[in-house]
Amino acid sequence: MALVKVKRRVVAAWVICLGLVMISQVGGAERLLRAIVQQSSFGKEEEEEGFMVNMVHFLWQSGKSSYHHVWPEMKFGWRLVVGSIIGFFGAALGSVGGVGGGGIFVPMLTLIIGFDPKSSTAISKCMIMGAAASTVYFNLRLRHPTLDLPIIDYDLAVLFQPMLMLGISIGVAFNVIFADWMVTVLLITLFVGTSAKALFKGIETWKKETLMKQETAKLLESESKSTDGPGMEYKRLPTGPAASSDDEVPLIENIYWKELFLLMFVWVAFLMVQIVKTYTTTCSIAYWILNLLQVPIAVSVSLYEAICLYRGKRVIASTGKEVTNWRVHLLFIYCCCGIVAGVVGGLLGLGGGFILGPLFLELGIPPQVASATSTFAMAFSASMSVVQYYLLKRFPVPYAAYFVLIATFAALIGQHVVRKVIKLLGRASLIIFILALTIFVSAISLGGVGIANMVEKMEHNEYMGFESLCHQT
């Protein structure tokens, strides 16, 4: 019995020992497995963190910048001659379409003259300012094609121009911050859509004009055959041929001075803010306060016009409708479109007419009035962006003055020639087709230049991220 008890105790001891050994082995294996899992998860986290760090490092590196301005020496040669010719036709087409022509100016300045993209953007704004100023001077004496009104819709300008100038200030800052490839993606996406929209609107207007020409021919034929009774009165569509009211009148009688003073107030207020900003440190508290002051200046004027339109105290008379029901959300969307047009203009060195022109056409504004009004608004915004670029020292003055002179004369000649053609053919839709063509050519040329620059930077492993606004002078 004693031997049996001893054996049982020995077996129990062995079982306990084996159990302890197995427990220790399982515990070690569990610790090893846990360590492996932790190491694997740590590797994955480290890999994910590495990807995110590389992405942030690609987009932003403190103190790094790939921007170095390239300003070629101004001398007579084939580059200057070819650039002048392209600039001339770009200004002529851009002023007629009401888009400024920046989509042609920027590639010309970059590929032919030899400026870097950001300096080309700044000089392009100078050219747009010259073309817009001469076009406005040309249009100030002209009347609406079918109504007894000026060809410039001042109420429409008061609604959009303050928002356009606010967007310009934002766009100029984005021009400093954004990398070229970001600008290229935005440009191609935006311009392809707007050019297609303008093309469809031009085709629609062309069909309306063709129908009206056929009706006019039938009316004249019936009147020639009829000997009794009064003839029927024919009234042209707003998008049809120019009427006799489209003659020049004295300048003083053709300007709405109250609306003009409102627009001048916004322009002078923005100008004062930009001048005072030069005496502050970039990114200081005073700098940001001055930038924020532009918001109430712009919003107050546009809000005043929007409230008047909503309550029926004012109307967009150039549409030919005496009563227009303006809804709050539509007014808000239109003001946002004005800001977007300004941002795009300041960012890309283009006129806000690339957005405003197609938008005005969708509102039912005749092509002549849409072109004249968008150019009128651009004259204020372009001159403001030129001041901002000058204070940032973004362009050489001699080159800018030369191309401004070319754009000024080209715009005057383009307006005169196209108006003669429209009167001869009786098709105002030509303005819309010129608008669509200019936007499409701009998308191809600017997009091509942007992609070429992006590929070159990738080949040279250059920094392609955001720039620092606070490091700019």
C-alpha cells in the first residue's frame, strides 16, 4: 500500500511538472506570438506613418521653395515680335468675348518671351487691365442692342464686381501659395466645362437668329405683296441683330453715376487696404486684420444690391424683363460665382470673364451686354490685382508697360472690327463663339504649359508642394 501511494505521488508530481512545463511553454509561445504581432502592427503603422510623412513632406517643407523668378532681358528679336503678334490677337479676341485673353497671354509670355509661370501670370493681369480699360472706354457711349439702356448693365456690375474683387485678393494669395501642378489641374477642369457650356449657348443663339432671319424674310415678302392694311411690326430678340438704339450717345447721359460711385468706392477701399498692407509685416496680426477688412467692404455693397433686387426696387433691365423674381438662394449662388471668378482670375492671371461671361449668358443677357458688363467688372478687378502684384514685385515694369500698350490698342481695334461684322451679318452669336473659342484655346495652351512644367520638375526632383505666404516680401 505504501509503495502504491509513493508511485501515485510520483506520477502526480510528474503530471504537475509536465503541466508547469506546458504552461510555461504556452506562455512563452503566447509572449512570442504577441511580440511578433506587435512588431508586425508596428511595422504597418510605421509604414503608414512613413507614407503620410512622405506625402506631407511632398506638399510642404518648411523654408523650401521652388520659385525663382525668370525675367528675360528686354531686347528686339523674334521672340518679342512673335509675342507681340500673339498678344495683339489675344487681346482683340479676349476683349470681344469679355474674358480678357489671359489664357492666351500666359502661355505666350512663358513659352515665347521666356518668363516663369508666376511672372507670366502677373504680366498677363497687366495686359488684361489695359485691354479692359480701352474696351470700357469704347463701350461707355454705346446703347443696349434692343432697349433704351446703356450697353453696360450697371446693376449687374454692382452685384458681381465687389465679390469679384474679394475673390481677386484671395486668388493672388493662392497664386503665391499653390504649386503649379495644382493650378494646372484646376484650370483644365474649369475651362473645359465653361467652354463647352458657352459653345452650346452659342449654337442655341445661332438657331434663334436663323429663325428670326427666316421670319423677317417672310414678313418682308408679305409686306411687299400686300397693298392694303398696316404692316406688322417686327421686334428683334435680345440676342438678335443690333437695333438702331445701339448708337453712340453723349457720355454723361449714358452712365449711371450712382452705381459707378458705388463701384469706385469698393475699388478705392480695396486700394487703400493694399497700400496700408505694405507697411505691415507679412502674416502679422495687423496684416490679417487688413485682409479681413476687405470682406465687409465687398459684402456690404453686393448685399445692398441683392436686397434691392429681392424686394423689386431694382431689376436687371438688360434681360428685357420688367419684373424678375430673384430668390435668396440664387442671389447667394451668383455672389459665390463672383468670388470664384475672382479667385480663378487672381490665381491663374486671367480675367473673371471666363466665369462671368457664360453666367451672364445663362441669365438671358444679350451677348453684347454680357461682354461689355463682364469687361467693365474686370477693369476694376484687373487693376486691383495689378497693384497687388506690383507690391509683391512679381513683374518687371518695362515689359509690363510694353504689353499693356499692345493690349490697349488691340482691344480697341477688335471691338471696332467685330461690331462692324455683327452689323453686317446680323449675328450677335459670333461673340459667344469667340468666347467659347478663347476659353478652349486657353485650356489647351495653359494646360499644356502646366503639364510640361510639372514633368520637368518631376524629372529634376524639384519641390512641388505649397509655398509659404509668410516668407514673401
